[in-house]
Amino acid sequence: MKSPVHLNALRAFEASARHQSFSAAAAELNVTPAAVGQLVRTLEEWLGTPLFVRGTSGRARLVPTETADRALPDIRAGFDRLAMGLERLKEASTSGVLTVAVSPAFAAKWLLPRIERFQTAWPDTDVRLDTNLKPVDFVAQRIDVGVRYGTGSWPGLAAEKLMSEEVYPVCSPQLLREHWRLQKPNDLAQETLIHDLSMDSHTGFPTWDTWLQKAGVTDVATKRGMKINNSAAVLQAAIDGHGIALARNVMARDDLAAGRLVRLFPEISLVSPLAYYVVYRAECCGLPKLVAFRDWLLKEAAISR
């Protein structure tokens, strides 16, 4: 038999049982406690059975009946499926929210200075940035697309290479003028080296030891210096004249172009074995707003190169 009960009554029942309170359920559903109570009574009348144990007026909390308690997991699963169905209906459009997962540093130094161009081209898509240093669960956290740094292999995700990366020393123009002795790599022995600790978890990422070995320098103490766990802050420390940073060219490109940083010893080139990749769930590869953002990222990366 087809149920005549409105979904709002089931929603009111589920919320009341979860909060064990009509008032708390009303706050969640943005209605009055009286309205929640009436919806629950409507459901009870249709079912012909109570859903909560009725006690004295002083009862502190609502307690579902044994039958109601057994039904709640299925009702909640049903609401979850409905929510997923609505998400599927919205996926066919470029309008709505696009959730993008990136590291805080990549967002600050590369994505945010360019994001206005995407918003101009796709005004109906609202970008929501999820910035996190750790990999996120695309399904559980409803991430549409992301940019990750690594070897290009992440279980459960499709990956398309976005940008390769070069690593080299940088400093502020003022520090370079004041420290006129910075003429050759050996001169770094007299300077404060700035280390990027956020890259420690990336096996194979070039360190100061790697770069100095490439430069043929052996007498620089790399264990000392300033240590920072954010790539954007590493560059800012160099801009502020606190030392010499081993920069990632993708992060440093805009600061170099604007003259806030100067590259040292450009004759020594060190390409990282790691790179940036656009990542997303393979089953979502055809979603219009995801395709639009992925293609825009690839275009911006080509322009940057």
C-alpha cells in the first residue's frame, strides 16, 4: 500500500529520536517544537502505534519505542539515499557548488591568484576550497576534484599530470644586495637556510642536501637553519629577508615575476621527481562542472609554463 505520510513527518520523527527532544529537532528543522510534535502525532495516527514512550510531563528526554528504534536505521539509510539521489540530479549541471581539495600553500600561492578567471568563465559554479595537508576521502567528504603532489598514483582516484616542478634557491632582492658575497653556491655556508618541513612526507622530494650535492658543495651545514611546515610561509620568510629558501618553482613563480624573490645560481637546475596532478573519482569524470574545472586547470598550467 502506498504511504500517504509526508516525508516531513518522517524527518520530524527521525530528528526527534536522534536528539531525544522535540525542541532540538525543531531547531535543526527550523520549525517550532509544536510543529514537530504535530508531525510526529500525524505519523503515529497513520501507523496506529506510538513511536515514543509517553511518560510523565517531567520526562527529560524522548525515548523511542522498541519498534521505532528498530525502524530508525532503515529510515536514516533512506534519507541518505534520497540525499545521494538529489546530488546525482545536480551533477548534470555546471551550476552549484564544486568542492576542490588542495593544500593550503598551493591554494595561497597558485590557485587563488588565478581563480577569478575560472569564476568569470563559469559564473554559475561556486568553488568551495577544502585546504588540507593530508589526503582526504573524496567520497566521505564529498570532494569533486583536487590537486595533489606526488608520483601520480592514489588508490581510488584518476590522476592527470598538471605541472612538473623545479627546485632552486631564492632570496629577497634586498638580502642579495646586502650579502654581496652570494656569488657561488659555496657562499651559502654563511647564510641561514630555510627548510620546508611540509615536504618531509613526500619520498623523493629534493632537500637542501640534494641541491647542494648537485651543485658540488660539501661544506654547508644543512642541519641548521629555519624550519617551517608550510611552503607558502617558507617563501614569505625568504621575501622578508630571513634567509635563503629552497623554493618550488610552481609556488615561487608569481613572487619571482613580481620581483619579491630572486633566483640564485640559475645555472644549476634540479627537477623534482614529483609533480602536481589533477585528481578525481573515475566514475565522476564526465560531470560538467568537474570537466570545466579540470580543463581550466590544465589551461592555466600551460599558460604558467
